[in-house]
Amino acid sequence: MRNLVISQNFYSATQMTNPNHPFDSDTNRRNALNRYHILGTPPEDSFNRLAALAAQIFDLPMCTISFFGENGVYYKASVGFRDVTLTADKESLCNNLVAEKSLKVINDVFGVPELADNIHKVRFFAGAPLISEQGYQIGALCVMGLEARSFDESEQKILIGLAEVVMNQAILHLASDHLRIENENITADNVGLIDYQQHLSKANSDLESLQDNFELLFEQAPIAIGIISGEDNTIIQANKALLEILGQDSTLIGKPFSVVIPDLEEQDLLKLIARLYETRMLQHGHELKLLVWKEDQLKSLYINITLQFTRNVETGIDNIMFILADITDYVISKQLNQEANVVLKSAIEAGGMGYTVVEFATGKMVSNDQFKRNYGYDVNDEFDYSDLFDAMLPKYRQLIKKAVHDAIESNGVYKAEYEVKWKDGSIHWISAYGKPRYDVHGRASHIIGLNKIIEKAN
């Protein structure tokens, strides 16, 4: 077999917003990676299934999903390697070869002298970069084998599509983390208004042609996939995950798209399909509201969806493949969270209470007007954490700092009463409460506080 080293770019213009070398700004790249909060996290079934599925599709024994951290390559999922999580070797195959935001294929690694003596005796290599929403390369999806082999253009496009599935899963991972933090905020504010659950949808992406392995991938994929005829808008294929989301069974195949998704003006999905026809480019829809017929009733869903033309080899017709994730529970939970915050703030204002969020690293505070007034400051005055302690009578300062420290150590609620001296010289009693918040590394980053002027006998 003639040894080939292929570097091929199948990415859309949206994905290539930073067209230079992926490590052209390592600080920006690390910031893009850190945004996903994925480095150092434990294994997750969704990533493990995607790695296993990729190895199965290409009938290869090895697959890795890796992210390029500051101190090495972190492996989120792997197949065919034992106990691989982190390597400080930045010259690993995936990091070294997939470095230009383009697919890299080496049919016979042994034919490349500088790579032939690799530790795992890999002979075939194909890797697709993982591109962040900002256009930075933050990792790679790689499949490998112990025998030389070919890897045609259709297989290359499948690998690109799977890499996009991985990134969609990373986005859902981030969304879950953000939702968890929002929920903690409400709890920290002692609201008790909403008790909701978050549900993660399965990843969505764009796969163009699956050839002989298409049916296997189609049925086993942990995401909802469907194909609509570009000729008459009938549903050609729908996998089990899609049918479950739509509340349909296999009898849906061959029926018009409008049977389940009515042609209504407010259907954002139909506008997205029209844009696909207009631009002929990959289309993404995030948190779209979708009206569907379920049990003879029109019901609402919220979805993330990706649409892409895929050509039928036999007829030459461009059909539409779409990959869909039902995020209804997530969107409703987020809306409830936002509404709860509005109710909380209204209750705080109505009760004449001061409210603040303090960032420990900088001492900066975001406060409502009443909070400043409680310390004798005008609403237009600058006011930070040091000003709070300056207003406090000296005999309380160390006691209050210790109370805050104890709350941080125990993940508990800080509670105290102390006297403050206003700018006009008058003395007032304050009753205060606070709850620390922690970052993804378990470090206290902020404290959320409430206080109120109280009357207390001398």
C-alpha cells in the first residue's frame, strides 16, 4: 500500500472563525478550553459511548477523545488503551498530528520515520480536531489501528461529523455545569422557591454519509437523527431516539414532514430549513421552540438541532439530514430559575433588605441601593468589601472575618449582628447573613449576603 499523509479541511466558515494556527494564541486557546470545565473531570458514559461507537464504525481497535491542556494531553475517553487519563507528552500522536484544524490521516505510520517508533505500535492513524465555538482547536478525536489501511473521503467526513458530536456533548456538559451553579445560587439566597431537576439531552451533530456502517450508527447513535427527502419533504429515515422524542413509531417513515411538524409561521425550524436551502451551508439552531403533533394535540418542545444536506448517491437528490436534541426540561428549568430570581429580588426589595455579591479575589461588590444605605453610603457612592469593614466598629471586625472564614470552611451560612458607624457619626445595628459560593475546583470565589438595619437596646 502506498503510504499517504492526508490533511483535509471539511469545516464550515462558522467553525473557522480563527483561521490561523490553532495554537496561535495559547492563552486564548486555553481560555476557550477552560470554558467547557472538562479538564480533570471523571469519565462520562456519553463520551465513552461516542469513543466506542467511532471505533466500531471504522472497525478499528483504538480510539481516543482528548483535550490539550496546559500541562499535557487529557484523555476524556479511550478505547484500546489501559488506564490512559493524562500524559505530559505534548508530542503525542493526536497532539502532534492534528494541529492545523484539519483532518489528518496517515495510512501507514511506519512509513513516517519520526513516528514509526511510537509506544503503542500504532500503524494507521486518523484524527479530527475538536473546534470550540470561538474557533480554537482544543482537542482531537482520533482512531487508530495496528495495520495499515486506506481511509476514503466518505470515512473522513464521518470522522469529522463524530468530532462535532463530541463538541456538542462538551457544550451540553457546560450547560449542565452552568445550570448546577444557577441552582446553587438560588439555594444560597435561601429562596426555597424552585425545586427543579435538570435533564441533559444527548449530543447532536452533522453526519453526511455513513456508507456500509450507516445503519449501525443510525440505530445505535445516542442522539436523535432523521433524514427528510429534498424532493417532496417526506421522512425517509428516523432512528429510535428521534421517534421517542416525537412520540411516533416506525409508521412515520414515508409520511410527509408536516404530519408531525405542522407548517406554521411560528415554526423556527422551518425558517432554519429555508436558510439551509438558501445558503447550502450547515445550519445550527439552539433552544428553538418546536410545535409537534403528539396524540392529536399540538405540543411544544425546545430543541438544539443541526441540519446538513446529504446527497443520495443513487438519485443525486440532496436530502436533509438533521440531528436533534430535546432540551425542553433544561430550557424550562432555566426559565423557572430566571423567574425565581425576579421573585427573590422583589421580595428582598419589599422587605427593605440589602443584597450583595462579593468577589473574594478582587473585593468587588455588586449591591442593591438598600445595602449601601445600611452602611451610611449614598446609592451613587463607590462601595467595596473594604468599605464594609471600615464602616464596622473596630471591635467587630476580626469576629466577622472569622465568622465568614468558618462559613467558607463548613460550606455553611454566615450569620452575625454588629454595629456600624455612618458618615454622619450615627451608630446603627445590622443583622447580616451570607452564604459562600465555590468554583469548579472547590475554592470559595464569592459570597452572597443579605442584611438589614435592626433596632437593638443598648
